Amino acid sequence: MRKQYNLTQIDLSEKSGVGLRFIRELEQGKQTLRLDKVNQVLSLFGYEAGAVPITKSDDV
């Protein structure tokens, strides 16, 4: 989404209020990231991440 909005990693870092290192780790798919910081970035694009219940296919 960053590229769709023609933002550099630095631009995204500054606009979202998180560090450049965090943006790089996010884009590289780091397995452990702080959810609050992820949501700071996502909020610029109108999204939010959160916990959702797990549903099993046999639960009907």
C-alpha cells in the first residue's frame, strides 16, 4: 500500500510516527511486531489489525 500511495519508507515512518527500522521490519515480514505500532501504520490507510476468534470448519 505504501507504494500505491507513492510513499517512501521514510515518508511512511514520519507520517505514522514509528521508526524507519520498524517500517523495514514490517515490510520484510518480521514475525514479532508490536500490534500498537502496526495499527499506527495501518490507520493511515483506514485499516486496523486485531484479534479475531478462531473458527473451526466443523463448528456449524
